[in-house]
Amino acid sequence: MQSLIGAVILSRGSVWKPHPMTDPPYLHPNNNGVQVWPDGAYCFARFTDSSGDLIIDDLELPIQPDGIYPRGDAEEMDLIPNGANFEIYIDHQGDVEQIRHGNVLRREAFYATPPSKAAIPPQAFSDSFQRDALGTKWKPVTGRTKIYDHSALGLPNGVCVDGIWDQKSSIRYVREFTGDAIEVRVRVVNPWSSQNGKSGFIVCADINLTTGLVMQLETSVGNKKLHLGTLSGPNAIVDRITPVANTVANLDDYLIRVTGDGTVLSPMVTSVYKGDSLSPMARWTDEAAIVPHGRGYRHMGMNFDAALLNSGVRVVSCAARDAV
């Protein structure tokens, strides 16, 4: 398919929801010489600034045979400055093709900021997971992840791998942080106090979860531990400290805090706190700068590794912010 030039029209505080027939970038299939978009295809948009830095990567665009129907919430689209670049792709059976490209035009009150480069404010994300499906804010990286219903136990819903028998999965939040210093607080449940498996909470990662920092909760009859390490793949962890003895109870809270600026004088330090404790139960200083930081390496995610008969500890809420 030929990539056609067009425009994305945005307005501050407004949802981006163009109709494929009447609004740019005109995403009906006839423009590309086909009657319908291919069945089972996946469509996504990528927005970059004038230097090529990513602003939003892999924004999923719902696709139907007669047209592509984008929807972008204002909290995401307001991060994109006037003059930014966009590209829209279709992925069908593993073949990725660009179908649209062009620039962002903003119809709103003008403020004298650089035309295609704007400072992204500190970010704050939160999710309670009290629903049936993960939704579009979480992107699958490996395997299948689901939200479990714990209402019969009087507990909130929780996120974990979909399955047992050593199934693995991982997910990534759709947006990255603004800076490298961050805080993430997670709450978990261990239904029936018998969920064997491993559940990890990932920060400072790339979009493919091939590098980053991870705090992992391991639960089994013989191993009740908290791991603090680095990623070598979405579900592969290298311990950087000796695992700490830890028993997971329902509604336990854990705080992951990353501080420093990555310099020799201020290397990145990852600390993990449990509950209301002011003393970290685990801490690692990346003195050798093993983990890369900066734009593109500020993503948050989770990974899960089920045991033979259990899926593992489940996440019932997550709140994260730039630690500025």
C-alpha cells in the first residue's frame, strides 16, 4: 500500500475521534485502492517531534473493514505539539505497512512555544483494575494477561498471567515517564494464600521490555522471596542482590523508588519498601550503569511467570509518578 500524506487535527482538552470518511487523515480503504481493510489487521499510530524523539508510540487505532476509527484521550493527545510528525501503520499477518504520514495541526488558542518541540510535564499514572478487561492503556508484550475476579473472596480484582502450567506473560503501560527518577506503588493479593509463581514490576524499561529494573515477588512452598534485579528479556530477570525473605499477604503494598541522575557522582539507586516502612527491605545501586536511561527507557510494565498449578500473586492496583 502507498503511504498517503495527511494531517491530524487536534484541539486542547478534546478527544481525537475523526471519522474515516469525512475527517483527516481520511482512513477509509478506498484511498489506498482496496475495498476493505484486511480482516484481523492491527493498526497503530506513532507521533514524534521534529528531532525524531518519540512522543507517543504504538497508539492502537481500532480497525474495521470499512474504515479505521481512531480514538485518543485528551490526556494523551494534549502531549503532542503543533507541527509534530505522525505515521500510521497496518500490521497484517506480521507484515507492517505505513498507510498515512504527515503533521499535527492544532486548532486552539496559540501559545508561543517551539512549533514542534514542547516540554512534556511530569507524568502520573494510576489504575485500579476493577473491571473485566485490561483495555488499551496496557500493551501486551508476551503471552496473555487477564484480570481475575476475586469478588467471591471479598477481594478486589487482580492482574496476572492467563493460565497455569508455567505460562508466562508481560505487559507495558502505553506511555513512558518524563524523567528517570520515578516512584511506583503496587498493591497485590495472594488468594487462598497459595498462589505459587512469580510476579514482577518493571520500571526504566524500553518498549519491548528487554532492559529495565524489576522487583519480583516469588511465592511457593519452598521459596517466599523478593527479588531485585534487571531485565534481560520480558520474562528474564538477573538478580542484582541476594533475594530477600518475604511472605505475600492479601493487600500488601510495595513501593519501588528509583533515584539519581545516572552520573558517576549520582548513580541510579533502586529501593523497595513494604507497607508503611521508611526503611527499604531491598536496595541496589547501579554503579556500573548497567541499565540505560533517558528517552525511550522510561516505560513501566509487569511480567508474570505461573507455576504448574497456580498463576501467581495478582496486582490489584498500581500508581506511578515522576519523582521530581
